Amino acid sequence: MKRIAFALLVSGFTLQAFAQEKMIPAQNKFRQMGTEFNTPNAYRTASGAPGQLYWQQQANYWISIELDDENQKISGEEKIEYINHSPDVLNYLWVQLDQNTRQQESLGLAITPMRTRHIRSGYYRRIFEDAFDGGFKIGSVTDWEGKALDHTINYTMMRIDLPQPLQPGEKTELAISWWYNINDRMKMGGRSGMEYFEEDDNYLYTIAQFFPRMAVYNDVEGWQNNQFLGSTEFALPFGDYEVDITVPADHVVGATGVLVNAEEVLSKEHLKRLEEAKKSLDNPIFIVTEEEAIEAESQKSKEKRTWKYKAENVRDFAFASSRKFIWDGMGVKLGDRTVLATSLYPKEGNPLWEQFSTRAVAHTLNVYSRMTFEYPYPIAYSVHTARIGMEYPMICFNGGRPRKDGSYSDRVKYSMISVIIHEVGHNYFPMIVNSDERQWTWMDEGLNSFLQGVAEREWEENYPSSMGTPSDIVRYMKGDQSNIAPIMLNGELIKQMMNNAYNKPATGLNILRETVMGRELFDFAFKEYSQRWMFKHPTPEDLFRTMEDASAMDLDWYWRGWFYTTDRVDIALDTVITAENERGPGTYYQLDFSNVGGMLMPLVIQFDFADGSQEIKRVPAQIWSNNNLKTSKLFLFEKEVAAITLDPNLETADCDTGNNHWPPQLSESRFERFKRNHSGSEDTEPSPRP
């Protein structure tokens, strides 16, 4: 063991090493994000909060539709009241026609690369063989008095030219009629559609993007009228909805909003059970039983029934309908309010769904409400159909189906619970904190996946959660750089969607919470962001600025490295130099580190002592501020250090742990055995592990 005088160590080696590493200021990873961020203004402040002149548009809808169960078709009429709260004069409006992505001549299909090896897939059979007649069939576009309005359809966007410019503070009224064929989701895929059950000759409908919807106009980009190509999702304004849904009389319907004519569509017994479910805070209550659903499957009514819903301050509307539905629910106490957590599922979902679905909804509302804000809506649905996970205000569509004999594996069980947590969680991001999914996919998927991981780990001990777990993102981050893109990229351009938009942002937030900021600071700042931007349209900068504003932490280095680059974490423990303490007992240990991967991180260092004890030291990332490539840290211990490990709990997503140990000749497997034999660290608890 080499020993040199402490004075020589400081005056010679350390200062000389720093002098040799010269950094160009523009390359310093701690420089501020001023050049990357938009200039603060009266709409969006430098603190990350909405400004005193913040505004957003409003679109109110009155919709009447009919679901044709014989021909699997939807037809409808809508009236839209569009209110211009902006300071701008608008000569035209943009409306989204997302069903047009299923047209034979859609832009999404036109730009999709195709090869002969793909022709056996259902996706390509639809293109070349099935000739599905998809997309909106627009009947009319008028004002409320029936006067035709000039309009132009460009794939999934429709421009409506206004006869008179829409002045600030004014409103205009539109009326649109349409119909479309419902896609078989099991053959063609899609976020919504139908599932056919051959055994009882019935359909289960999960319906969304079923009406022409107003696009967002905001202070950042003007009109968000990027085409819907099928991958990225949606940007929508808030408004109030009144929706009439006409279906076969024996169907059960669940939808965004409050059912306002329950006494007309439900029997007295079902009404009674519904009220009991709202009051049951411990266990779900069946509103429609499995036996009743099975009976409805065999008797197809030729009559029709209209379910009427109202929803206030929502950004979208979706519904589910089937005679196959079992229906259960329970109350969730949030503050002085009780929210109905509820599930719709066919018998094919049991016994899994009756055991876990509604309980997972309730659990999600509790965890997310604690981490962000109390769930403001009166109801939250989980609807089951095969192989799906998709979210809308107050309702989501979820997969996870047992085998035909009712048995299921743990993988299916936990996958189902996870998808329910994830999709119900989307009520918070982006249904309420209304980020632009078309532009910044990660802002809803990544933030939601982070909270999903928190909720999963709180569901039960040792839940097999990977959302936000640093070690699970390593393989992606150290992969082929040509197949990796920064998080801060338009959703249509990113590569490896699941890793880029879900896992990496979720992991980044988890590392912020557990390692960089600490839970107390992070949780306060994250809740501040969530509450600042409820029912508003935030950008990434609003999140970044709020997290710093509410925590007194400069995190520009972290945003730049984790979100704007493809740098990976690979910090090496290069050398350990010791020096006797000439002024008292103990030994100085100088640890020299290299930033190999480019992404900076705090140093989490575990010292294993010769007497079998352990201690963890945490050094903030600013240790790298004078030199982003090399740094050193000095420690004084009275006990002899036997081994040193960097990132012992795998909490920083370090891509090469082989250079994290001292002595270097101690193999990683031997070191793991050493840790097991010398447990009992007195340091704070490690990051939560699945």
C-alpha cells in the first residue's frame, strides 16, 4: 500500500492534475440552459409558472352519435363552440381528423418503409388485401345556422376557413356531421376499435378519436397541426362536453364524464348497486354481475337506448360499449370527496379482473393524488379488452387476459396491474397537466411512467417493477449510438419509443428523486409543477424551471446531459492514493475519478472497512464543475479501508460497473460476496428496488 505525505499529495499531485485538464468554457457541462430555453415572458415566467398574461383556448362540444352494432359503424353530429382567448386574430381553425390515419391513402401508410418479409403481418394485409374503408366520411361543415363553411382536408387535419376573422375574446360556432367504419382492432391494431368474440357472436367496443376534434392553438407554437401518423398522440384544448350515445338497449356503456340519465338506462336494482358501490371504500361491489352479462350475451336486443353524459373541463372524450360487460366499482376517499373507481370487463377477463382491476384503479388514484394533486374528476374507469393500453379523461382501455380456463401466470397478473396503473395515471399526465403529446411524447409517457413505478412499488413488497429502475436502462444507454436519440426530440423522430419516451425519462426522474435531489426536495418541486399546470398546457421548460425554482437546486447540467444528449453514465474509480494523517490518528484516502461516458452524476461511494463495517459517502455532482472529465475527493478514516465501491446500489445507471471497484483486482462477483458477508451499512436506505 503506497503512502505519501499529505502535504505533498495536495500541493503536488492534486493541483497538478487539475492544472493539466483545461476546459473550454463553452464545453462545460454546468453552463446554464439559456441558449436552449425560450426567453421568459408574460405568458410563461422564468420560474416555470404560468405568467400573468397566460391564456389558452376553449372548445365546448355537443355531440350525438349512434353505434351501429349490425354494421360496426359510427355516425354522428356535433356542435362546437370555439372561444378565442388568445390576443391573436384567427382567420381559420384547424380540426383533427385522426380516423383518417386508417384511410387506404393515409400519409402514415405512404411514408412507412415496406419490405416483402413484412407481408404476412396483419398490418400489411390491411394495406394490400383487406381494403378496409377507413377514415372519416365528412357529411357537412357548417355554422350553427346551417350555412356551409369552406374547408380543406389535408390527411388527418381539416382547415375551416372562417367567413369573418375571429377576434380576441370572441367565439365562433361550428357544426360537423360524419360517419366511419369501426376498425377491427385485433386485426388492424389501433388505439381504439372493436374486438369480436366468435363464441357468442358479440362485439366489445372501445371507442376514441371518434369525432372531429379541435387542435391546440397556443403561445408557443401557434397551431399544433402536425399530422397524426399513428405513433405520437394528441394535443387538445379543454372544454365542456355533452354527449348522447345511442347503442343497443342491452349494452352497458362507460364514458368520460357523469351519466346524467342513469334512471333511464339502468334498472332499479342496478341503480341501487351503483349507489352501494360509491359508498364501499374497502371492496368493489358488482353493479352488473357476470351471470347478468352472460345472459345478455345470448339475447341480442333490437331496441336502442341513449346514454347521456356530461363532462366539465376535459380535453377529450371516449367511451366503451358492449352487452358482454360485467361492471363493478368502489369509492375512493380523496379529501372531502369520494371518487368512484370502476371497471368494465367481459367474462373472459375473470377471475383476474374482478380480483384486481378496480383495486388497481383505487390504488393509482391514492398514490398519484399524494404525489401531485387530488384527482378532480368524479369517476375513473378501467375497461378490459385484449392487447391494449390507452388512456382518455376518466376512462382507459387495458389488456391482461387469463387463459380460457381462468388460470394466469404472475407475468400476466402483474402486466395487467401495471397497465391499469399506467393508463389510469395518464389522467394526471396529460389529461389534466396537458402537455403536447404530438411534440413531446416523453412529457406524458415519461412522467407517468415514473409515477407508475412509485405506485407499483407501493402495491406490494417486491413488485416486479422496472419503471424508473436505473439498472434496467443501462443496456439501452450503452447501446449502438446510431440507434439512440435524445429525449428532447419530436415524437415522430425518436428511436426506440419505449426506451426513449418511457423508460429513460422515468429513470431520469427517479435518479433525480433518489440520488440528485433527495425525496423531500424532489417531491415538493414535482408537486409544485403538477399543481401549477393543472388544466393548462406546459412545455418541457416549464417543468425544468419549476423543479429548480421550487428546490433551490441548479439542475441545468442534468437536463442537458440526460434529456438533450445521448451521453451515458460511466464513471470510473481510477486510483486510490493513501497518506497517513501526521496530525492525528487515521489515514487519508484520495479517490481519483474519470467521467468516461460523458453524463455527470453525484458520487455514491461505499467504503468497506477491515473490521467488517460499511459506510456510504455521497458527493454532489458539482464536484465535476471545475473539470468535467476528471475529479478527486479526499476522505479521512481512522479505520482501515479494505474495499471501495462506486454506485454500490446501482442507482445512477452506470453502464460499466467493472471500473467501480478498488482494489481493482477484486472481481465484481467476489465483491458481491464480500458485500453479503459484511452487510449492516449505517448509511441511508438505498433506492427502492423492485
